[in-house]
Amino acid sequence: MASVRKDIVNDVIAKLKTITSPRIGKVSEKPSDFARLARTAYPFVQVNVDSETKEDIAMEWRLSTLELAITVHLEGKSKTEKTEEQLSEIVEAIEEKLEADRKRDSKAQITEVLEVGEIEVSSYPTVSQTMRVGIQYTYSRGNT
């Protein structure tokens, strides 16, 4: 039996892979060696579990709040008006895709974008922006 947490993360990744406009090169949960990524992998969207909090809500049931960090990486060495515009379009497309199914294929109670961070220039060289997404789901004790 697969875990509810993994099913939810897989659902988010699968839905983000269906975005066709603007073009996204690669969507992955796995950390990447940016130096080895092909140019066609950009824009690269990385989905990571940032944190998870849990609480008892009934005798056999728990409520979990999963926080995902969805980072969009563009190839480039500096923040420009063009990269800001491109990141904005991709972030908006991701928000729209997540909003289309807030229950993550009936595995969650709600999905919501909590925060869209600042645009950052990294040493990869990429320009990136990270969104924090909260997803609440319930499960019976021992079946995460």
C-alpha cells in the first residue's frame, strides 16, 4: 500500500508535468546536479517536501499538514526583466494547475499556495523562485 503522502506528492508532480504553456522543461522530486542538466530541462521545476506537521483529531485519525517547496529554476546568471516575467508566468501556471484540483485526486482536504518567495540568483548558475504550498490530509493512525 502506497503512502498517502507519496500519492499526494506524485499527484502534484504529475499535474505540473501537464502544463504546456508556458513551456516547462522538467519536473522532478529528485535533487539534480544542475551542471549535468541538458538545456532542454529548463525551466526546471523541483518539488520537495519541506516539512510536515501532524496532530490527533479523533481516536484513530490524524490530520497532517504537508508543506511542499516548489522551486522554478531558469538557466541564467542574473535576474533580468525577462527572467522575472518568465518566472511570473510559470508560477501563475503552477498556481492555476494546483487550484484545479485542490483535493489532490481525493487524497487531501485542501491545497493552498502559502507563499511565493523572492527571486534568487544561485551559483548553479540559475535564477529561481520558490513557492510554498500547504496540503492538508487525514489518515488513520499508522497509515501515512
